[in-house]
Amino acid sequence: MDRLWWLACIVLFVLITGCQSGENGNAKPVQGKEQGLILLREPLKTVGSKDGTVQISVPESWWLGEGDHTYGSTRLVLHGYGTNRTLVTLSIMQELRADASEGMTLEVWEKELDKEYASVDVQDVQTVEIDGVTAKERYIMRVHNNATDYVMQTFLEKEGAFYLIEITGPEASSHPKEESRKLMSTFKVLKPAEKEQFIEYQSETIVNNDQSLQIKVPLKWNKMRTPYDQVAEFILHDDRNAQLLVARVFESKMTEGKEPEAIVNERFDSLQLVGHGEKTGWRNLTIDGQPAYQLEGRTELEGEKRGVLMTGLKKGNAYYFLTVTCPPEDFVSHKREYKRIVDSFKVLKEVEEPNLSFDFSKEKSKVFKNKRASMKVELTEVWKEFKLFDDGEIELRHDGSDNTLFTAYAEDAAGLESVTMEDAYQLYIESLALENPSWTKPEPINIKGYEAIYFKGTGIFNGRRAMVIMAITRSSRQFTQMMFIGEQDFMEANEDWFKKALTTYKETLD
């Protein structure tokens, strides 16, 4: 038995050493099993995009990324494991030339994508051929949200679209260049890219309150309430903190003959004043059968950086402005979806401009005084006191006119002898909390017994288009500043009444 056992051991030893010499020596490697390979250590499978426009081959164990890639610019996302089971991601992005801004090229698109990241360090660039066209290959190191990724990228243009294929990992060794290049070389465009339509069971059509406007959005978009409710027909948001605001402005409120392009640029410039943004592209298009203008850019709103897609058109008696803002990292990858939403906008019927004039004469007049009885003004009894900060101030609200406000504040003139009315004007317009203000020059107003000036301004106040109507008076005893502030259209429609009310001001110690 001992001899048999030893014989068995010898035979086993020979078999083992023979196998080892075969693997390390002349034995032919099995396809997909080469020693030291990371991504190609297993057979490949071919995976296509949901819309059937592109395909690529990846290792068999790789899986589809989460999320619906039907509408965004990202057409396909796949995940697998690299060195030390680090997660490696392959993605394919598609930008329709028909959607692109004027002057868009592959090089411009590349630079636009780079702006989405804190830093991009290009370490290697080559020219390659993929799917029968010349392509640009880059190996980069980029930083986003304080994380560093190592990325192999390939840019190409084919069949009416720009494409970016990229393989990303947290380490340079997780997806070696040569293996990444071999995977990318399997990329194919199967058919020309087209503008997709929202699938009925995955989307809904929303109409505004007066049933005059409609827009179609994926189901992940919902209505929301914001401080801008009073100036918008639609306010929607999605599950990634993108927001859509649709506003209607009647033609009578706009400068005569002004084109949507000029107005959209002015509106974006207003955002720049608030948030130091930049325009990244523009194009002309058609929406609901009307010529439209669309601008792309970035800005900062309330301290938060946002991507911006702003579109304007005119139809019938009104202009329509559709503004999408989103987190900056989503702008390039999701703006294709945003554009499809904007494309779906329709005016169902023309509505008449509302009559915003208000008959204050039907209200009983009432005199209001401040607590220290240094001044008084005559308004109507519908105006209600809502807050008094100190004895020198009057603050009133008119409940019947969308909460229009009136304030009056008196300041002792002692020591202010050198202050001119022009000085006072500059002081007040600089101190008022109007965003993007536009002010008229001061003009004299007849308030009996006092030196007085009258002026007005427009801007954004508490998220609404507002108008301020003001007067400043001066006597030997005090400076007084009086102000009406409310929704711009209402204020403009009733300016004569507000101006007349200012002339009822009197100083009194009664």
C-alpha cells in the first residue's frame, strides 16, 4: 500500500508540473482568458441603446446602469468591475446636430462638456478610426465633487449626431488604455439619430389654469409652488432638481416691434447681473408653428450654480418665455430632454389681456397718520395697517388689489441741510430691495407747501414683476419718503390714482 501511495504522489506531481509548464510556456491562451487582463478577461457581449441607434461590446458580466435613457443625451450606460473590483462605467452620449447651437462643432462640444467639471487634465490625445470615421481619443484625469476619475474618451460625428464614448474609473489601473480602446473600437452607429417623441404612457400633457396653454413632460415632472407663482403659467420640477417656468407677457407690455431674440438675451443678461453667468450657445427654431429663439448658458441663482435653457416666441397677442434651470452637472446630459419638453409647448387659444384698472373711487376715503403724528395721508378705508416699525412710519396693505403696499417714513431734517433732493433720490433707489431695477428720472410733483419729487421704478420684488411709485418731500422739519409697491401690471394700470394719493400728504402735529 505504501508503494502504491508513493506512486500516486509521483504521478500527481508530474501532472501538476506538466500543467504549469504548459501555461507558462508554449500552451496557447484561451480566448478571453489572458493572464493580466482586466476588462477583457472574459468573453464579450453586444449591447444596444434603447432607441436602437448605437451598440457596443462589453464583458459578459457587465450590467445596464439604472435610469431611463430614453430622452436625455446619454443613450447607454453600462457598469463592470476593474482592478480590485473597482467600479468601471461605460457611457455613450449623443448630441443631435439638429438640436445643437449655432456654430456647434465636435471641438466646441468637447469644450462644453469639460466645463461641467472642476478641472480636466488631458494626459494623452490620439486620432483613431471607429465605425468607419475619424475620431478623437483622449485620456484625461478630471475632478468633480472632490472626486478624481480617470477617463478614456472618444469623440466622433456620424449620421447627424455627435457622439462621446467614455470609460471611467477611480484608478488609472482599473481600466487600462489598450483594453479600453479595444472595447471602444466595437462601437457602431446602427441608424441615424432622430428627435424622439414622448411615449404616451411615460408622459403627461399639462394645461394651465385658463386652459389656453399646454406642455408635455415625462411623468417624473410635477407641478410646484414657488414665489414666482404670480408671474408664471406653469412651474414644474423633476426628480433631479430641474425646474421649468413658463410665462406669458402680453404684447402691450413689451417694447413695440421687439423680437423674441432681443427679449431672451435681455432676460438672460438680467440673470447675469444677479449670478455672474455666461452664454454658451444659441439657435433659431420653430415652436407651435412660430419662429422662436433659444439660448443656453450658466448662471448662479440664490448662491446656487445652474444650467439655463431659455426660449422665447410670440404668438397672437402675447410673448411666451420658457426657462429651464438645472444643476450644472445635468445640463449637457439632460438638455436634450429639456428641449423636447420646450418643443411640445402649444398655445391652445388666445386669451384677452385682463383689465387691471381698479375703481378706488368706490371705496370710502380714510386719513392715516403715523404714531408720533408728524404726517398724514388720505387713502381709502380698504387699506389696512399691517406693521409699524417705529413712530415715524406708516405701513398699509390694500387687500382688494393683490396686496399692494404703501409705506411712508419721516426723518428729522436736522443736520441734513446739505442733502439735496437728487442726493435723496440716489439714496432711496440704491437702498430699495428691487432686483434688476430700472428707474425713471425724478420730476417735480405738486404737494402743496413742500419741495417734492416724483419717480418710479420696475424690477423683481419677492419673485414678482413689481413697480414702485414714489415721492420724496422736504420741509424745514423733515424728509418724508412715500412709496406704493405692487404687481407691475396693476401699478401701471392705476398709476394716476397712486400719484394723486401722494399729493394728499401733509405734515401735522395734530
